[in-house]
Amino acid sequence: MAIEEKKEWKLQDFEIGKFLGEGKFGKVYLAREIESGFPVALKVIFKEKLDKYQFWEHLTREIVIQSSLQHPNVLRLFAWFHDETRIFLVLEYAANGELYKLLRSVGHFTEKRAATYVASLARALAYCHEKHVIHRDIKPENLLLDLDGRLKIADFGWAVQSNAKRHTMCGTIDYLAPEMVEKKAHDHGVDNWTLGILCYEFLYGMPPFEAADQYDTLRRIMKVDLHFPSTHYVSSEAKDLICKLLVKESSKRLSLKQILRHPWIMNNAEPSGCCNY
Ligand code: AMP
């Protein structure tokens, strides 16, 4: 890592490059730290927008949590600084962009690619859970890919750092675990459920409980109304893993360690975590 940790950063320390994308709260640019030449993604957030949408708490949480995490599959937040009107986040640059876009462009992933991403996610989540961080908003839009095709979890705005069980409903509806739909207390088991949803979506191109309206999605989640379409071949080992993650009772879901030892992961995941083919 070539970014100095303790330095007081300012915009003049960076050369701004191409526009990378836009989120609800700001724009993201490729940038280079002038002294080291190190490429980063600079997220520019307008304070006015944070006021308007009462998003200060969300951003503060994102900054505190993400800057404390260092794992190959978690997007680094190197630093942040601000001026009168804007906040700047200095982020690790993920050159291959959103996993979501890749998934939409190819329809669905091969088993090898899907297993590699699921294993990367399981390792990253195990690291986060060890630090008592539950992400709670894992979805393809929050997953980025670096130059080597390695998966990076981004956007910790909905994450919590706590040992205790939580009650807040958050996350996108398709990825909600049953205990969150019911607004029951929940713990890190919600991220394991989401891993099952993502594994399905990687292999079939859509989340398993998708429905015409949100009420129907919630009903299907609560029933664990799981079907495997026959549009294309998916191995029985992959389906076995999905069935063992999409379990209503959170304590009965496979643990992250068990996921990494599951035969489908062992036989398919790329040990390097890189998928650049
Ligand atoms: P966000 O505001 O985080 O939703 O980011 C908006 C868009 O910018 C995303 O959809 C990505 O395409 C792009 N982007 C965000 N962060 C990065 C990053 N670290 N590296 C590369 N592209 C990024």
C-alpha cells in the first residue's frame, strides 16, 4: 500500500482522472496520489446532500467500519478529508468495476467463477464477523472487482459493529433474511443467508425469491419458496450448498467455515480468488 496512513490529505494531493460512476450521494473518480503515483478511487460527497437525506450517520458508520478493515476481499478505505462543501473518500481502486454489471452482461456465471466469488465472500465475511462487523447489505451492486478479477466488498453504510443481536430492518428486499423480514433480532447469520441468495443469483442470473411485487417476495422468503429453474445445467453440489444456506432458522445455516469446506467450493473455487478470464 503506497498511501501514507497518518497524513492530513487535501484535494491538491491528487491528480483527478476519469469519471468512474455515480451513487446517490456523490461521484467517483479515478485519481492518482501525486507523490507516490498510487491509483485510487476518489468518492466526492456533497455535504448538502448528506443534510438533505439525513445521511451523516450512514456515512460516519461507513468511514469508521471500512477504515478499520484490511482484507484482500474488502475494499480498502485509505483515508478521508473534507473542505467546506464536500467530503472525499480515498478508496482502493477496483479497475473491473461492479460485479453486478458483469453478471447482467453475461446472464449467469460459470460454476468455477460463482464458487470463486462465494469463497471470497465467505472469507471476507469470516474476517468481518471476527471483528464483530455484520455487513447486512451484501448484494451484487456492492461488490466490485479489481484488476485481477478479485472480488471486493464495498459500501459498509448499513454495517454494524456489535456483539449484540440487532432489530433494524435494512438491506435490499431480495436479499433480506427471514428474521429481518419479521423484524426479529438477528446476528451474523443474516450474511450467511445472503451468501445463499448470491450463490443462486450468480448461477441463475436472478435472486431466488424474485416476484412481481415486494409483498410476494417477502412471502416467498418467509416460506423459503426455493425452485431451481431448468433453463441450464447447474450441478447438484451447487444446489446442495444453496439449500444448506437458505434455511429459515439461522442457527441451522452452514457456517462460513463449513461453506469453505463444502465439496462444491473445494472442487470449483480458484484458490487465488482471481477470476480474470
Ligand atoms: P457508489 O457511490 O459507491 O455507489 O459508487 C458509484 C459508482 O462508482 C459505482 O457504481 C461504481 O461503478 C463506481 N465505483 C465506486 N467505487 C469504486 C471503486 N473503488 N473503484 C472503481 N469504481 C468504483
